Amino acid sequence: MIRALLIGITLAFLGALLFAPLAVVFTSALEHGWGAYLATFANSETGAAIRLTLVTALIVVPLNTVFGICAAWCIGKFEFPGKSFLITLIDLPLAVSPVVSGLIYVLLFGLQGWFGAWLHEHDISIIFALPGIVLATMFVTFPYVARELIPLMQQQGDDEEEAAITMGAGGWFTFFRVTLPRIRWGLLYGVILCNARAMGEFGAVSVVSGHIRGMTNTMPLHIDSLYQDYNIVGAFAVASVLSLLAMVTLVIKTLVEGNRGHGRG
């Protein structure tokens, strides 16, 4: 009876906080039929927001993946002064509000910022442009790959790498043939989380983007703009795409976790 009660409470909690909002998103998006739903995506501003979100993710995720692998390699395989400080810096975006991180970039690269005058003289736009959006998104998402790989590499140790090097293998060969296969599921898991956060980031991007419709509005910002214009169907239509992407991410995440458990077994 206790087990059934706990399961019932868990399902009720998930239904109230997860399934009910998802149902509202899709029912509101389709409230006026498929014609009104599809008309939202025929709008040029919606298309631009989707493209900008995908471009940002395509830039940010590979860069953070490379950083995460390098950081995890250094922290997990070597001892050096400042190691604890480096781990603290990696965790910093998880503790800082995304709005604050976006404001930092405005203070650095805005027209009145530290480098604003130099950037203006050389006709370089960072704030209210794609570079600012990429930088803000990179800041809030770069811990995900690293924090997934660091404990994994620390747990695995370096016995197999040392054995490969002792047998004459080079550094790159050792990494691609020994290290990478051992961390592949953790790496994929971190990439999935990083991509999900990159596409759904609102706070930091909202500060640095300027909310220029058709130019610097990502999908989350475009949803907010549509909602502020009382275009409820359009807002929920775009939100449904983000929700579908989130559900696909969860499915992939579940498959990765299953494969990791199967590999360990």
C-alpha cells in the first residue's frame, strides 16, 4: 500500500507539473486548427528565430564539446596548481544568474562598455548581434560536457592510457583508440544536455540580443514577443516546437543512459 501510495503521489506530481503544461501547450497551439498553426511558421520572423536558434546551437555545442573534453582530460588525468580553482570556474555558470551573465557581456562589449569604443571604431558588432548571442549561450552551457566527463575520467583512472603509451602508442592514437571509446556515452550525454540548454536559453540571450525581430530573436525570445502581442496561438505554436525538441532530447537521453548501463553490465 505504501509503494502504491508513493507511486500515485509521484504520478500526480508529474501530471500536475509536466504533463498538464505540455497538454496546454499543444491544445493552445492547435486551438484554431492546423491552418492557423502552420501559418505561424510561414511568418518570416518565426523562420528567422528558428534559424538563429539552430545556428547558435551548431556553433556553441561543438565549441563547448571541445572545451569539455580538454578540461576533463586535464582535471581527470593530471595534478597541477590551481586545479580546484579551475573546477570552481567551470561550475560558475551554474551558480550565476543567466541575466547577470548577459549583463556582464553588455558591460564588456556594449557601446559604453570596456571594449565598446574600440569595437565601434572597427565596425564590429557583438552586442545585439549573433556573436553576443553565441558568447552568452556558450557561457551558460559550457559546464555541461565538462561536468559529465570529469568524474567519469577520474573514476576510470589512466591505467589503460599508460599501458597504450608503454606499448608505443602516440598521444592522439591513445586518445582516439583508448580514451574516447571509454567516455563516448558520457560525452554524448553531456552534448545532449548542452544542446537542450543552448536551444532553450532565455535570460542571458534576452540581455545581449536586443529583441530585434527577424534578426536577434531566438525561439524562446520569439515566443515571448508573440505572447506580448497577444498572439497566443503563434506563441504556443513555436513553444510546441521547443517542447517537441525537448521530448526528443529526453528520449535520446534515456537511450544513452540505457546503453551506458548495458555497457557497464
